[in-house]
Amino acid sequence: MENSIQSDFDYSVLLTVLVPILFYLIILILAVFLIMNTIRFFKRRALIDTEILKNLEEIKAQTQKSDKKS
């Protein structure tokens, strides 16, 4: 008697289980990646905004000094 388990193994069952799992895993990884990049972007944006505001205050102070002199 031959070993019918190995010769008759149906790969379609394996594929119908693995393909959706891999699909959702890829979507989950993509979502985490996008969330991390969004968080990084807004942290960087906050730092850049504070630098811009500081530069604008310096420019404002300089223009006020030059207006008072003239």
C-alpha cells in the first residue's frame, strides 16, 4: 500500500489559507509603515514650524528697529 497522504496532498487548501494571511499581513505592515511615517512627518513639521516662527520673530524685531531709526 502506497503512502497516499504524501502523493494526494492538495496544495489548493494550503494556498487558500496562506494567500489571505499574506495579503492581510502585507496590508498591516503597509499601514504601520504609513502611520510611522506620518508621525515622523508631524514631529519634523513641528520642529520646522518653531524654527520658522523664531526666524520670523527675529525679522520682525529687526524691521521694527529699522523703522524706529528712520
